[in-house]
Amino acid sequence: MKILNLYAGIGGNRKRWGNEHEITAVEINPLIAKIYIDNFPDDTVIIGDAHQYLIDNFKQYDFIWTSPPCQSHSAMKRVSIHRGQVKPEYVDIQMWQQIILLKNFARKDTLWIVENVKPYYEPFINPSFKLDRHLFWANFKITNFKHKNIPNFIDAKYDDLMNWLGFDFKDKVYYGNNHCPAQILRNAVHPDLGIHILNCALGKFEDKKQAQMSLFQ
């Protein structure tokens, strides 16, 4: 398949996908993109604006995974604003724009999924399902899935997150204005969840007993 992996980060969702597919990843931060390239040298990596790349190229791919920035939607952002730790800001609407775009204009044979955190407000568009700490909007069914979570995810240390995700890189990269190098690890989808979702898209269920759909709608 031709796969488009947007806001690719370090490639947590992609880690267990193997090399049988033609994968294009888009990541705007060149330092984060370098980590991705080091781990997945066979992929085509574009350093640029994933939001613009999607609308320009979404007709070209068989499977699209997009994980727009979650910071403005997260419950932690709401808490930080109430505490006066950060200034109020508008919610980034790119995620909603992408869901509407893919729902209405994606090729009929294109499989697509949009991933984000549970927002602190009522979602404008009901999610298709919830797995782990993520909400997903998609045009295919996903079987229920559980993997071993890391304790105290928000406060987990850098090395513990690295081990949990199965990555090993030396350079510490800071996401935006965040002063914690572990943020790029917290932004990653766990590789086990990434391969589970791809297998569901391909009709390859890892556990045939997991027949119950975790669907909201």
C-alpha cells in the first residue's frame, strides 16, 4: 500500500509496520524528522506542513494516518489556563478540518484514520472509537485492544518512556517551547497500537477473539 503518515514525530505508530509498504512521512520539525529518518531509512520523509500536504496529496494514498497536534485540545491545557500558567488560546481546528475533508472527499478505496487525545470540550464530530488514551475518527472498524500502559504516564521519566516505546536514540529534542525532552515521546502512539490499527485496516486481526467493536457510534 501507499501509506501517508502525517505529523509523524519519531514514528511510534509506524515502528512495527515493516518495510513492505511505500510509506511517506511528513514532520515539520527537522530534528524530530532526523530521528524518524534514522529509524526508518526506507521511508520517504518530507520536512514540512502536514496540514497543507494532506489537502494537496490525499488522493494519492491507500492509507492515511494523521495525528494533528493535541496540545490545544488536551485537558492539561485547560488546567494550565485556569491556573494562569499559560495564556488562553484558540483551539487548533486543523483536526476538524481534516476529518471533514477525509469524510467527504477521500477516495472510496482509501482507508483513513485521525488520532488525537480526548478533548476537554465536547467533540464537534463524534469519534468512531476510543482505544487506550486516544480518540479516533476513521472509515474502517477497529477491534478492541489493550496493551501494558506505563504507570503515571504524564510524569513518566524520559528513559522509562523510551523503553516503553522501544526506541533508543541519544539526541534529546524539545518540542516547540516545551522544556521537557520527554514530550516527543509522550506524543508518540505506542507501536503495538499502531500495528494493531494497520492490521485492522488490512483485515488482519491480531486476535480473532477480539470481535467486540469499541465503537461510539
